[in-house]
Amino acid sequence: MKTERCKLTGKQPPDWALLLVAQVCADHGRRVPSLQWWTRDGKYSSGHYWPARKQIHVTAGTDPQDQQGVLLHELAHHLTVPRKVNGSRSRRRWHNKRFYTKAFELYAQWGDEEFVAYEAKREAHYMKRSTSVSGYSQ
Ligand SMILES: [Zn+2]
């Protein structure tokens, strides 16, 4: 691709990421989403999942553990797409108990204790928000 987009560079996803996506989807009997892989300077990664396109987008930082955590987070979305409510999917419905149960199941399956602890820390601020907004509970 010739277009320059800030510091982002479109890349072929690494083999481990493609294998992880394939294996997780096989485990759950789900269709494999397409994976877009970009890189950025800095340690941390970010990600996004488009349910309509069945597409995961990862902007990978330099830390491999963080990359894997983001990819598993987005895969958990793929496996737990919330139903539309009033035609939209709110962020609160995305990060609900069902999502976190699946996400931490994946973290525990694909990482060691240290990795799970790392992810628990990373997810903490989302979890707090998702459970406190409008008294959401499940
Ligand atoms: Zn998310």
C-alpha cells in the first residue's frame, strides 16, 4: 500500500496471531474473522472489532504480551457479539459479564498466571466503567 497514514504501516499479521485466531475460532466452532495488522511505536497495542465485517483490527505496539492480550480481547468480542438493542450496540453492552467471562477464559487458556494478572490490570478500568454505568449488573 502506498498511502502513508501517520506512523501506521499495514503489515502481514505475524504467524502466531493468525494461528491464534484460527485455533480460538476452531475451538468455538466459529468462522475465522479477517485480521488487519498495523504497527506503531510505543509499548502498547490497541484493537477494534467490527461485527458486521467480521474483522479484527490490531495496532500492535512493541510488547508481545500486550499484542496477544489485545488480540484475545478482540477475539472475545468476536465470540460474544451482543445482540443489537434499539438498533445499536453500546459500549456497555460490549463489555459485559459475558464478554469478560470469555475474555478471561481465553487469557487463562493462552497465557500463564503472569499474563492473566497483566490482563486483569489492563481490563480493570473498563470493567469498573462497564459495571458502574447506569447501575449495570448481570
Ligand atoms: Zn473491547
